[in-house]
Amino acid sequence: MEDKSESSKEEDMLKFKKIFANLPEKIRNEDIILVMDKKPYTWNAVYLEVINKTPFSDKMLKKLKELQII
């Protein structure tokens, strides 16, 4: 059985992917949506982390949720 945190991570990932899919390409490449460890991340950079399910992507999704972006 999947625990709540895994289920929540999957939901956050799906929300992010849905928003990303509806963005114009210019926004994906240029707009910074997140700054973590003093480094800026565009939509594309976050997307690459998320689809590759890196350990850092969990932190990114959590921050995006806190910021009410997803």
C-alpha cells in the first residue's frame, strides 16, 4: 500500500506537469519560478528534475506547493 507522502508527491508531480504543458515555450525557457540554494530555476529546469525523479525534485515540488504555484 502506498503511503500518503508518496501519493501526495505523485499528485504534486501531476499538477506540475499539467501546468507546464499549458505554458508557452518562451515562459518555460525564460521565467524563473524558483530560487533554491541561491540558484534560479526556470520551468524547464524544474521539469527536468521532476521527470527524472531526482531527490532534489521532491524539495522543488514541496517549495512550489508552499508558494501556491502548484
